[in-house]
Amino acid sequence: MKLSIPKKSFQFSSRLNKAFLMPARYIIMLLGLSMLTGLLTGIIGTLFHICVDAVFQWRNGFIQQFNQHPILQWLLPAVSTALMLYLAVLIVRRFAPEAGGSGVQEIEGALEGSRDIHWQRLLPIKFISGVLTIGSGMVMGREGPTIHMGGNIGHMISVIFKTSSDNRNTLITAGAAAGLSAAFNTPLAAILFAVEEMRAQFKYGTYSVQAVAMAVFVAAVVVRLYMGQVPAINMSHFAAAPLKSLPLFLILGLIFGILGILFNRYLIIGLDLFSRNRSSNNTLLILLTGGVIGYLGSIWPETTGSGDLTLLWAMQHTGAISLLIVLFFIRIGTTILSYSSGAPGGIFAPMLALGTLLGLWFGHYVNVYFPTLNLQPGIFAVAGMGALFAATVRAPLTGIALSIELTNNYTLILPLILTVATATVTAELLGGKPIYSILLQRILKRDKQL
């Protein structure tokens, strides 16, 4: 008996196949472009790391040749930092004004359509000026430039392959997240950063989040081929804090919540101070800023730089506890001065160092007044890292993941959650706003005035 199958069933099957095959091609293309974005961002981020370290070491090596000279031992650091900073700011202002600062606010502006991306000029200018700035010892981090460059790489891929506007935003977000992963070797924090920090601009969907994750994954692989599979911060592994000590972390969170608001406020005051000055005065101010940072670095190296040396010094410090709080306040000043200059660089790394210093100082006094708890001060340092970041940026999940991945201390998850959540809620209730939202609004207001 011959079976006859209605022709319409074949048509239904054809439509069904097409309905499944089209999304499959779409998904493969999107994930493939995201992985390409992550690959290029990982390579650029690694090269940026290498160049920054090379310039920093070359400068220090040259200066050390004159460390016995009574004048040159402090004059050379001051002059070299001043000239490198001035050159970096000059290049930015002349060729790519949007390259100044961290760049996170520029990426957020591009995603919401209020800022344009000019990747052809941004990528070389951000790279060169960022190497000059951070290599000179200014108190700025690599993560700002790599996030900014990563977002621009995502846009570049979108333009080359002529993707839709939704896919373009996905690739920009994927590139920015890959840039954070490349800077800190923290893939989970990078994914959460895209979800939290860009939540107002990024259109979430199953495949858009997967695209971000794949870009971050590829960038992390590239970075680990160079750095190895080790945390970015060489820190001891701490035992879990006893549950009865958790109220102390709530107090620490309150302190960091208030501090986050003050930090944001004074950072904007610093930016306004530099922008209000006329051209000649502004040049002198930039040279003076570089000179002060360079001089401080010659007499106390831990007061300057992105924070790597500061973290190591603080965790190994066995001297007077008061030095921790003195260094904390000095680095607040140098961080605000450095960022206010308009040079390219991030504030994540400096904030991590500030959180560590204040957390350690707090932890030492906990041991003085609560000796039976037997808590190592380093536990409060790890909690402080995430708390200041969360209070300032208003991205608590990113702050938690960043602290854990950087230090490899998952056992401190409960103190971290409590400290970060308290800092975030405190900053919110006191009327503070996320720093990158403030910076973006400031840029848009300036553009309207021009």
C-alpha cells in the first residue's frame, strides 16, 4: 500500500527547518565575532601590559643611576613624570579628546547613542598615551584603557562585518568586558561588570550574554598564556572569618559607603579645577601635578603607581599602623590629582589599593580591641577592595567577584557580601551616584555648552 503524504506537511517542515537554521547561523556569527573581539582585545591588552611595564622599568632604571646624587635623585623623577604626563595629555587633546580618563563612561555613552566611537584614532592614541601616563608612575590603572580599547575593537568588528545595531552594541559590550578581563585576569568579574555597569544600555538576551562570556573567555586565555594561571595579586589564603565577627564587616561597609560618596565628589571637584583653568594655567597645572607625583614616588614609591607595589607593601607591613592610614590619605590625593589631569588611565586599580590600606588599618584595630576573634587584618583588606569599588562604581556583584578572583580567597565570601552590600546601600541612601554616570553626564553637559 502506497502512503501519500500531503504536500503541505513538506511545506511546514521546510518552514520549521528554516526557523531553526536561521537563528543557528545568527548565533554562530554573533559568537564568532565576539570571540574575534575577545582575541584582539586580549592581544592588545597583553601588549599594553607589556609596554607599560617596560616603560615603567626603563624609567626607574634610568633614574636609579643617579640615586646617589643629592639633587638628581629627586629632580629626575619629578621632571620625567611631568614631561611624560604633559606629552600624554597633549596627544589626547590634539588627536582624540575622548581618550582622556578611563573611557568606561565613553563606552556607556556609545551604547545609549549619546557618544560617537572613532576607533581609528582612539585605539592608537589611547594605547600610546596610556603607556606614557601609567609608565610614568601616575596613580592610574591599566583597566580603564583596556576597557575603552576593547569596546572600540568591538565597534570596529561590527563596522567591518556590517552587523545590526543590536549586534553592534553586543560587540561593544563584549569588547569592554574582555578589556577588564585582560587587565586583571578576572573573567567572572568582567562578565558581571558588563551585566551590572552597562545594564541601562545593554540589551540582555540569552545569546548577547553568551557573546560577552565568550569574548571574556578568549581574552582571559590570551592573557593567561602570558601571565600564567595565577591570581593578579599575590596574597595569602585566609581562613573563613567566624560568624560572630560579621557585625564588624557591617561597620566596615558603612565606612566605605561614606568614603565612596566623598571620593566621587572630590574626584569631580578635581576635574572641574583642571577644566576651569585657561590653556597656559592648565599646562602649568599638569606639569606641576606630574612633578609632585614624580617627586613623591622618589621618596615613597608606594604613594604612586597603579597600586601593585602598594598592595605588596601593605600586606607585608609590620611597622607602625599609623603609616597605613597616612599612606591611604596620600594616595587619595594622588589618585584624584592623577585622574583630574585628563590623562588616560583607570581608577579601579587605585581604588583597590585604597580599599586594601583602609581595610588593613581597620583590621589591625579589630585585633587590638577584639583579640579573642583572632582575625587576620588581611581579611578586612580583601573586604575593603570590593567595598570601595562597589560604593564608588555601584556594581556590588562585580566588586565581590573582583576581590575573590584577584586574591583567590573564596573563603571570605560571606564577609565580602556583607561589606560590599552595606557599602552599596549606604552610598545609595546618602544620595550618592555611580561615578561613571556622573562622568558621562559631565561630558554631555560640556558638549552642550560647546
